[in-house]
Amino acid sequence: MPDPEAARIHAATLTLDTHVDIPWPDTPDPAGDTQRRVDFPKMRRGGLGAVVFIAYLPQGPLTAEGHAGAAARAEAMLRHIRATGEGAPADRAFCADAPATEAAKASGRLAVLSAVENGYAMGEDLSRLALWKSLGAIYVTLTHNGHNLLSDSAIPRKDLGDGPTRHGGLSALGRAAIAEMNRVGLLVDVSHASRDAMLQAAEASRTPIVATHACCRALRDHPRNLDDAQLDALKAVAGLVQITAVPAFLRDPPAGGGNTQASVADYVDHVDHAVRRIGIEHVGLSSDFDGGGGLSDWPDAARSRAVTAELHRRGYGAREIGLLWSGNFLRLMRLAALAAR
């Protein structure tokens, strides 16, 4: 039976999903109903008010040509994402900071935000970070699957020649990139980074770091998840873990093999663990839709109310749900902007 109080809280809350991939280069117009898990009609139906759409770069060869191709793709994707909100109909807005995102909610508009996943696209050119910020990006994920010039990855790519580690965590270039991200106001996303790189980034960054799409290793032993010591490190720097809806990060695979299936209840188990370990102020929500995320009862943006309903069923009130959906992440956006000024 629907919970009317959960429905009221969901409608009143600025609901922000901090990590949603987009298909590329063949990207259906999100203004219409599509096969994507997230488009604007689905956001409206599910009461999902804001989304960080991702310029994702698969890891490739560490060559000048590879870096140039990745940079061109990243910047084309950032411009595309911006165009879907900027100069669009009055029902949505492109947002590059916390005040604009809150203003979109207040005026009944959907908020479109953007970020870059995989510092591979930077190559050795630190100036690209300021360019991405000028195009509206709010964070950069240091790496993806496979080591790059900035950081070791939690998942090395043997097909690209990776060993277990390349830099012992962050490289000198990676530390310089974090300093430049701090300077221009980009958040440092440690999703996909190796354990050592993540812990080093927490120490190196002048602003709190964030794992925009990760889960808890105490509940599911997966290299992409954060163990309790990593969660503690996030809390120590006022950072944030955004629990994500990737089934393989939430539950062990079936004993007989096959794909992992997971539900919103499994998802909120990870939220509960992180909240108990490091406090409500250091935990948030994301889906990784169109990049691997999707649950039996949260398969797309149109079913986003299911998350709020489960949180409310477990005793989270309006304040706590607001912090999880957007309040904590907006705090980090403000701190990044303040440090840049």
C-alpha cells in the first residue's frame, strides 16, 4: 500500500541522482520517451528533479593519439549535455552550481548537470580541467577501469597491459590534477580509483572528496566498493559516498553463476551501513543508470519514488531523506566553489 507521507516527502525534496551515463555517439533526444533508463519524461514521472549526466571515456592507450581522442569526445559530450538544458523549454535548466540547482527545483524545472568520468581525457594537459569547468562540469572521476596517467584503478585492465599497480596510488600528475581541480572548483570523484589512490586523494585534496557511485565492501566484497577504513577516511575529510544501484556492487552473484539481481531493499542496506558507520552527513544516493545500474523495483528514473519509500519505511525522516538525495552533495558543491574563489 502506498505511503502518503513518503510521497509527500519525495515531492518536496530536491531529488538529485549524481551519476547517469548517456549513450554515445548515438544519443536519443532525452526530451522524448526513449529506451534510456533516464530521460526527461521518466524524470517527471518519477519525481526525479536533477541528474548529473556523464561524459564517460573508456580507458584506452596511454598515447598522445589516445588522449587527444578522449579529450575531443569528453568535450563534445559536455557540450551536448549542456545543450539539452541550456536554451531549452522552460521545464528544464542547465545547472553548474548548487544555487542554480536549487533554483530549478523551486521553479518546477528539471536540473541538468554534467561531469567527466575518467581523467584519461586530460592526458598530460592540466588546462583541460578549467575548460571542462567552463563547459559546466561539476566533478571529474579520476579514473575508470584501467590505470591512467593520474591514478591506479580499482580494476586494472590486463588487455591494456596493466599490472596490479602503475603508480602506487596517485601519480605526481594525479596530485597536480587534484590541486588544479581544487583551484577551478571541480569536485574530486574517487569512484573507480584503487584503495591507495582513494586514500591518497583524501589527503591531497583541499576540498572534500566524493565517491559518486560506489557501495560498501563490508556487505559486498567487490573491488569497486569502499571498505570501512575508506568510509572512515571520507568522514575525516567531510567527504561523501553516493551509494549506487549496480546489482553486482550490492549482492554476491548467485552460487550457480549468472547475473546478480538486486532490489531497493538491498540498496538501502548499503545506505544503512554507511550511515551507521560514518553518519548521515556523509552518505548520498546515485543510480549509475545507463552505465550498469538498475534494480528490480528501481529500473529507471520513473520509479525513483521507490527509494524514498524504502528509506521512509526504515525510519528516515524528511530531513535525513533530503540530505541523502541532495543536501550532502550540494554542500560539497558549495565547498568546492568557495575554495575556488
